Amino acid sequence: MNDKIVIITGANSGIGKAAALKFAAEGYRVIMACRNLKISTAVQKEIMEMTKNTNVDLMELDVSSFDSICTFSTAFKAKYPHLDILINNAAYLNHGEKEYKLSPEHIELSFATNTFGPFLLTRLLADHLEKSQDPRVLNACTTNIKNFFDPKRKIEFDNLRGELRETRPYSVYKMYGDSKMALLMLTFKQAEEFKSRGIKVNAIQINRVKLSKETIQKMHSIWRVFARLQNLTNPQPSGMANNYFHICTSDEYKNLTGQLINHKREIIEPSTAETGLAQLKNIFGNKTYPSYATNPQNVEQVWRLSTTLTENF
Ligand SMILES: NC(=O)c1ccc[n+]([C@@H]2O[C@H](COP(=O)([O-])OP(=O)(O)OC[C@H]3O[C@@H](n4cnc5c(N)ncnc54)[C@H](OP(=O)(O)O)[C@@H]3O)[C@@H](O)[C@H]2O)c1
């Protein structure tokens, strides 16, 4: 039995569940941070039975709600002495959604769940991470950010509260990609901020993984067909869960911080050219990410916004 403690958000399905299973099988103390306790209790039981690890805890967390994040973080700190690993895995992507959906704090739901939620959670847990010998944070990113190789692509900062909902049609994919790009920028910036405290913050660029039955069930009908077809060739979540485990536990990544890592566990570099042949390599390869992510003005804008929105929590 390992006394290392790991929090995994959205651990009741897909990659999060596979990661909870992997960490539990390796003897870690696993905290499944999930919003639906009824569904997640059955998953917790299944993981404990499969791994014979009784140290699998389930705690309520809605990552899109700042209040819920505060309640979770207070409850976690009261219960556990330190935190070794935080995996910000949960995300909002409702395929086919056409309406603006807002979080309890009136922030567009992709940004609330995929960007500001993980930012606040990491910030609130930093003092507990600092008590670990080897604290690591991993943020789940996506190849969708490749859309930012298009020089015209920008984050819609003017529309994060649905301000333009009357005039700008909602695109769940655009908001998803924007929110994950912002998460990547926060990964870089939080890595810098936490360096002196020994906390390492990285992101993983997930390409494609089989979706769970439960996730497909939540989709609009036509999307279910696409998802089932894609699932025929997509790899199982366990492969990506092994990547989470390796990045968060191995000596190879012990001193790594402020990096984006691809599905082959290689470090991805910012692109240096975004036209012609170089652009084709960017788009079809897995070795570069858009330079938009490291532009100091863009990073500063995301950082300031995240700090301002969460300052009272
Ligand atoms: N699968 C892929 O091909 C792929 C590709 C690129 C990136 N990713 C990324 O990989 C991560 C895992 O994705 P997945 O494919 O495993 O998806 P998934 O099976 O749909 O899992 C998403 C998890 O997030 C949880 N979640 C959503 N909103 C939440 C909230 N507000 N509070 C707490 N939990 C919340 C869901 O809980 P509920 O069950 O309660 O909804 C679910 O447990 C995500 O960050 C995703 O963006 C996946």
C-alpha cells in the first residue's frame, strides 16, 4: 500500500475512471472527485472490488461551480494531510449543443468547467500539494487546440458570459477548443508561479480515445451515431490512463514542469513557423502546438481574467 494521495476529477467515466482504476491497482489512495454521487458510488464500488484497494474515496465536486470547488477543497483538506497528485480530467463537451449554457457563476459552461474550475481547484489545493515530497498537477488538454494554428483564430474573451448570444451563434466545439487553449496557457503560467513551491504543472494533449456508453448516451441522436462509429477504431481509455499514471509518478517526469506532452509521452514544442509546409507538419503532426499559447499578451490576458473571476473564492 502506497500512502500517496491522488485526486482525479470526473473519475466516474472514460479516461478518469480508467485512471482511478490504474492508481487504485497500484495501491494509491484515490479520491474520485465527481458531481453525480449516485452514479459514481457504483463506479467506486466496482474499482474497490476490482483492485482490492479500500482506499478509494468519493467526494462531491462540480468543477463548473466555484462554490462547489471551495466546499470540496475545504472538505478534502480537513480529511487528508497532504496531496501528491491532482489530475484535472473532467471536462464539458456536449456534442451538438446549440444553446449557450452558463455555470452557477454565469460563465459559459466550457470555460467554467475546462478552464476556470481547474485553475481555482489547483490554486486552492496548492498549500496541500506543497506538503508532498513530489507534487504534480496534470491538466487534460486536446488536439482540438490545433485550430489555433489558424492565425485568425482567437479566444472569444468578449463572449464568456454569453454577452453576444443574440448575435453570435453558439459553437460548442469553438468554446471547447478555446477553453482548452486557455487551460494550456494557465498550465504554463501556473507552472511558473508554483516553481518556487516545488509544484510541477503539466498538460497532456489527448488525441482520441473511445467514449464511454454513458457519455454517448448524453449526446444528441446524430452525434451518438458518429461517436459509435469512431469508437470502432478509437483506442481504449486505459492507454491514456497509463499515460496519466506515468507522467504523474515516474522519475522520467519528476522535474518536468510547464510542458505539454502528447499521447506518445513526448514533449510538444511551440511552433516556430505557421505557413506552407511547416503548417502542414503542425496540423498533421504531434510535435508542435500553436504559438498562440505562448504569446505573452495572450497568456497575461487569460491569467488576469482567471485571477479576477476567482479572486473572491
Ligand atoms: N475521449 C477523447 O477522445 C478525448 C479527446 C481529447 C481530449 N479529451 C479530454 O479527456 C478528458 C476525459 O475525457 P473522456 O473522454 O474520458 O470523457 P468522459 O467519459 O465524458 O468523462 C468526462 C468526465 O467529466 C465529468 N464532468 C463533466 N463536467 C463535470 C463537472 N462540472 N464537474 C465534475 N465532473 C464533470 C463527467 O461526469 P458526469 O458523468 O457526471 O457527466 C465525466 O466523469 C476530458 O478533459 C476531455 O476533454 C478526451
